Amino acid sequence: MKNTTSRRLFMRNSAFAITGLTVLTPSIASAFTESESPFLGYNPYAETKNDLRAGIFDSNSITIKGTIYEKDGDTPIKNASIEVWHLSPNSSKYRHRAKLQTDDVGNYEFITDFPNKEEGKAPRIYFKVSNAEDSSFTELILNNSGAHITCEHWKKNKQLGDKLFPKKEDFLNQSTVHFNISI
């Protein structure tokens, strides 16, 4: 007669082992649940690309472009690193994410599908902007009537003056948002 263990016994022992690892090594557990970002969905291993759309011919896409400035609000930063992410359309997962670099005059541009919204919030795109000295997180809020910033973005970027508030333009079923950031 063979001695076999039941599936239920295997599952119980596996649960004990996982619980033990979590209790004994909290740093391992926290590595999977915490990140440096104040926003959900941040992934430091995002792919470098400018087109985040799921389908090339999607009519519900939006182009985001702008300039990254120094803290003074006047000097553009070349080769700044920009990481972007948002909820994928009709999904609760952050599959739309990318890394970008600014050009020689501090400009960036990418195209993406219009983001889904978290429960109780408007659709938004999250940004992490970095240069050699500093990094900053912010978010761009979108809806059918325009593009908006949060009070945190205003506090960190008010030195931009007239360049602070995002501008949304719609032309032939294509939306473009101009969004500037300072770090």
C-alpha cells in the first residue's frame, strides 16, 4: 500500500511555511508591498518607449507633451528621466507604463490610451521625474473637459508661473495635453 499525502495537508503545510517566512523576514514581505512612490502601480523596471497604446488605431488615445524645468521654473533640463504609468482602459491593472528621456531642450512627448479611473477618483497619469540631483512624483488628472493638477503639484511647481497649468487641446478626435514639471 502506498503512503500518499492529501492535497489538503499539502495546502496547510504550504500556508504554514509562507506565514513563517513572512513573520520571520518582514523585510522580504515589505519589499513586495512598498515602493518609493506615493502612488499605486509604480514599476521601476518599465520599458523605454513613447507609445503606450494597446492598439495603434485606438481612437481614444491622448498625447502628453511638455517641458521639464529646473527648480527656477525657467531653465529646461536635458536628458531628464521621466517614468509614467496609469490604469489600463477597462482594467484595474497598471499595464500602461514607460520610461522616457527629455531632449536637448527639455521636451518630452508620449501617446497613450485614455486611462481608466480608480474608484472615487478621476482618470489620472502618474509621473516620476528625475535628474542627477533630485526626483519628484506628481500626477495629471484628466477628464473630457480638460486636464488638471493637484494642490501638491501646484505647491511643488508654482514657480512655473504661466507654464504651470496643463492645457488640453482637441482636434479631429485627437487630444493633446501640454504638461510642464519642475524638479
